[in-house]
Amino acid sequence: RPHAVSPKSLQQASGETMASGGPSNAMRESVSRNNLGRAREAAKRFPELKELCRKFITTFEKRTEFPDPRWGYLKYKAILQRAVNRHIETVYIDLNDVEAFCKQEIMEPDQRISDEKGIPMIQLQQSIELWLADIESNTARYMRYFYEACDAEMPDRETSAESFGSAKDIIMKWRERTLAAQNGIAEGTEAVAAAIPVRLRNDFDVKFLPRNSRNPMKLREITASSVGSLVQLDCMVVRTTSVKPKVEVVTYHCEVCDAEIFMTVESDRYTPLKECPSQRCKDNKQSGKLRNNVRTSKFGKYQEMKVQEMSEHVPVGGVPRSITVIMAGDLTRSVLPGDAITLTGVYAPLAMPWQVASRRGAMQDMIIDAHSIRKHKSGYNEDAEDEQEISRRVQEAMEQGNMYEQAARSIAPEIFGHTDVKKALLLVLVGSFTKQMKDGMKIRGDIHTLFMGDPGVAKSQLMKQVVNIAPRSVYTTGKGSSGVGLTASVIRDNSTGEVTLEGGALVLADMGICCIDEFDKMEESDRTAIHEVMEQQTVSIAKAGITTTLNCRTTVLAAANPVFGRYNPYKSPVENIDLPPALLSRFDLLFLLLDTVDGEKDKNLALHVCKVHTNYQKNDAEKKAGDDGGSPANSGIYDFKAFDASLMRHYIRKARTFEPLIDDDLQRDIVDAYVSMRDEEKHGEKDSRKSYTTPRTLLAILRLSQAHARCRWSDRVERQDFDEAIRLMKASKESVELSAPARKNANPLDIVYDIVSDLSRQKTDPDDPWVEMAHVTSMAGHKALTQEMVVEAIENWESLSVLTRNPEKTQVKFLVPAA
């Protein structure tokens, strides 16, 4: 018989369930109890791990080729010596070294630590095993432990150090002498040093370097469990603030008792002292009169940056997430907007004043305190990690000769042909050098290039390859860019309320390359913003009370389609391009890429594309296996060994160090070449509408010649450099000359006849002379002939009994086989 349940008991049970909040609250309480239990277990390990930090700093050895003359292979004692001598600002604790140290200590635990802390050896081994995980999950505490260990093991400063006897030393000696006199103790004793805050005694900070075995995470993968721990993520720098001094230790001078008061600032904000805490003022029952002494206070470098997740990490339909990063010490000024980096830091909540927190309510902002920053692409002025190995490979390639040809072919080796275009792109990457005249006038060295051509000729893919090779590059499209987005915009800083400038794509690509795809789709008002950048290399701003000029030493690489969608050979290049002459004259190279019909070339192109696709899986597997050279060329797709991006960057960086000058005997040839180009246009030897030669063309020839000399690592511009520059300028218009209808008075009847003749000749079956009309119409479209023009031409040939069509009029053939 079931038990009877009274209404009173039901009401009581329901009340308990409502009070507890149901199953969700019970689960939350269970999770919090587990977290609390783990935190208590970790806290029990703090004493022995603190001793391990000091032993690690003291005894860790790393075998290197050049040991320290004083400390030998003791890595961190040598680093501390450099920190004491003020050669470095940050002592980096490499977690790879901690991991190696843990493996060694687990095998042979320290008996002294076990006896001092009163713990068994098994427990000490367990603590060592969890030490690395504790550092990564409770980073701020272990930063303090390592800092205290470094302070305890600090060696004496060498008298030969450059900073010995500086103003900091004089102030420290005066401070020790004053404290010794006030407290009645001997100068130079430990009691005097203990009275000075540790941050004021030392001029370094402690940060962690991540393990190599740790994989970077995505920004949207950071959760609540990452708070307070060391996180590593790939991101893109969007904005950086100016470097400002941040107070670390505030010193006050009491005018009543003549004491020096110290106040260590741990957070972003602090409340200044109002009363003197010295014993003398307390005995006299006086509040004292404190005066802030900025001269003897300690300040550190402070900078904020905003990072955004990588575009490949954003899900479909998502918006990139961003977070604020705090940089201090020597990490400041290490990155610029537009850099792709791997960031390692502590994920922590942002401390806000109560006025801001009361307005924000329950919302909490999070930040990352940066510990390590590694750029994905090292710049031309920076050393890569494997500098010596890459230098050796570049030198070997240079000694083999023909470096210019091989480097040009290594740009997008998967793309068939376009040899001259790739050579031009190499010269764009190398560039010439900017000349500064005595009167302040600058002559740019950047080589601006415009690709104009039919769809499907790999313009965008070539530009993407340039973006991958150039260490500083920005890729944008014409329709997705505005004039403000290209130059600079005025924004209001949320934290300070100040009106500041945020650079656009052209400013972000300063000293780099800005690739603008779909250049013809840009609004005319937005396109005019590029005029000043391309010649003056500056961006002038007069907005919201801000009048300034930003540096924009950027190479512009643009790609566009003709105004008719496809290039119309019956019209002039100027009519096809449809860009203002003021803008066209600023481009040093104007490549016209036409999709011309050539049976042999089309066959080779199709074979190359099929070969790339059939070997793709094998190529991918070899890249993952870390093949020598890191290039897909090793898989046999190409007939040469292509250079990888890092080797290309190193070669270009070395080439950019040369400043070649023009030989005297070349000056007359360059002048004659320029004068003859102008003469030919004037007398109509060339189609005047096809090219537009201005005095800027002369500067373009000089820049191309100097860039080619740089590719040879030469300090002189020789005849071969000038010849290559002239050849490239002629090759840029070559595809227009090859287009048959571009000839004057070309007859559509002859064009259709040639097309049908070529197709008939390519037929493998002699018993089947018929050619598809659709194929004829398609090929005629490449030569700007409409379907009506093709049908009319075939009807004319039919009336002359040369061609005939089948009854359905879908095929055509010669009545008499063509010769």
C-alpha cells in the first residue's frame, strides 16, 4: 500500500527545491566545491615549490657553444648578471627549461627541501610533477616566487658595466645613507636593503616563455577556466597606443620628520598617501606633510594594444573578436598594427575604478598581460630565429648563379607562365631606395604596379603570394574599401575620451606593400585618396581639430578588370582601362594581361593545372613531414626547386641593403631611350592611345634598373639592369600586341576563317572534319567578336562555297580541306 503524503510535507519539499534553485544550482555548487578543493591542494604545495624556484635559478645548467666567462653553463645566473648590469630589462623563465628541470628532479628529489618542509619524498615528487601545470594555471603567484628567487640570488654588479655610476646608483646610495642615519644602523647592511622595496632595488621584471610543445589556441576558445592562467593564441594586431610611463613605486618626502616613504603600486590605480606612516610622526601624534618626489620614484614603460583573431579562425557568418593586451618593459614598441603574432600572456580581469564599475554594472572587461610576443613574419630589419641556416642557404643559391630568374619563378610556382609578371613582382618586393635631397625633397623608391586584364588570368592569386612573402603587407579590395579605410579615420578613445587617429590600410602597410584587388570597382571619390600616397608618400589629415601628416611609404600593387569586363582589342588600352591619366602616370608598370588563344600554350597550361591537382595530396604530406627547404617543389610537381617564403624574405632583405648608383656611360643611353619613347608617340609610330609616357616614366626606368641591380647584390647599375628594365616595360604591353584584332583594319571574316582552320587542324580524327559552332563562337569571343558577327562571317564564307554547316547549323567544316 503506498504511503500517504500530507499536503504539508509536499509544500515543505517544494519550498526546499525553490530555495536551492533546482538542479542547476546544485551542479554549480558542486563545481565550486571541486574548484575550491583543487585550490586548497595547490596551496599546500606552495612552500616546497617556492624553494624549487630558487633552486632552479641557482643550479639550472644549459650546455651551449659559448659558456659565460663567469658563470659557465649556469644559464639564469648569467642572465641575472646581465640584468644587474642593466643590459636587459626582463628575465625570461623558459618553461622548456622548467620542464627539463622537473624531469631531472623527479628522478632525484632534493633531500634538503624534504627535511626543511617536513614532507615525505613521495609528496615532493608529486609536487614537482604538478609544478609546470601550476605555473601555467596560477601564473601571477609564480611570477612573484621567481622574482623573489632572483632577488635573493642577485649577483654583485660588475664595475666594468656601462651603467655603473649612473644617476640611479647615486640616488640609491643617497637613499641608503639617509635610511641608515634615520634608523641608526650601519650603512650597507641587509637591514637597510630590506627597508627599500624590492621593485626599487631591482631594474628588471620576470616573465615566462611558453613551451614549444604547446599549441596556440583561438581567441574564442578562451573560457572562464583560463582566468589567471598562461594562454597562447594566434592573433592580428589592430591598434597600438603610445608608450607611457606607469608608476611602480611612489616615493614621498615628509617635511615634518624628514623621512622617505615608499608605496608600491601593484594595480593600475592607487590612492595617494595623506598621512605620514613613519614612527616619528606617530610618536609626535602628527599627520606629517607628504610631498611626492617624482625624481626618486620608479616608472616603467606601459603600452596597450588591441588584437583581433585571425581571419581563418572566424566561423562562417561570424564577426572577429578582439581583446586588449597590456605590454610592459621591453615588449613595448615590439609590434605595429597589421602584424600577425603569436601572443603569450596571463588572461586576467581588468581592474576598474568604482565610478566606471558602477556604470558597467555586472559586466567585467578582460585583458591579457603579455609575456611573450613572436611575429609570424620577421621584417626586413629584424633577425629570424634560424638566421644562420637561412643565410647559408641564400649564399649557396647566390653562388650557383641565376638567382634573379629562380627567385622570380619561386613566386607562386603553382601558377603557370607569367614569367615577366613574376619578375616584375620580385622587383616590386625589392624596390629602389628613397632619395633625400639637401633641400628636403624626397624621390620615392617604391615601384607601383597595376595589373589590368581579363578574368581568370591569376591576378588575385599573384597578389596573395606577394602578401605571403612581404613581411609587412595589407590585402584589401576596391569595393570593400573607402577613402577613410585606406588613409586614416578619427576615433574617440573609450578609456581616455581623447580624439585619436587610427590608420587605414595604406598607413598600416607603411614600409610594406598594400595590395588592392578589384581596383576598378572603387568609387572615384575613394580612389583620389591614393594620389597623394603614391607620389608624396604621406597622408595629410585635417579632421575634428586634428591637422597632421602621416608617413605612408607604401608600395601600391593593384589589380583591375577592363571597363567592358573583358579586354576589347578593337578599342585602345586607354579606353579599356578607363582610369584617369593622373593616376595611371603614377604607376611605374602597367601590365595588360589578356587571355589570348594559343593552342600550345593552352595545352601546357591544362597539363600544369592537372599535375598540380593530382599531386596535391602528396605535396601536403611532404610539407607536414617538414621536408628540407619547406617548399612544395620537392614533390616533383615543378622542374625546379622553389624557394620558400622565409628564404625569399631573407634574400630580399639582403638585396634591400644595397644602394646602387648609375654608371656614367649609361646616362646617355637612358636619356636616348626616354627621348625616343616620347618621339615615337609624337610621330605616331606607336598607337598614341596605347601608352602614356610622362617624365614619371623616366623615373620608373631608373627605379626598375636599380631594383634589378639590387637583385644581383650590386652597388652599380650596369647595362644588363637597364636592358631588363626596358624589356619589362615593353613586355607589359606584349599581350596587347599579340591580340590579332588589335591590328588595324582586321577583318572579322579572316578571324573566323583562322579560327575554323586552327580547330580543323587540331582534329585527331581525319574522318570527322566537323567543328562545333559553340567552340568557334567561344574562341571568337576572346577576340571581341559577338555571336552575330560570327554567324554573319560564316554565312559569307558559305556563299563563297568555302565553308558549310550541317542542317541543324551546330557544326561547320571546310568544303575543301584547308591547307
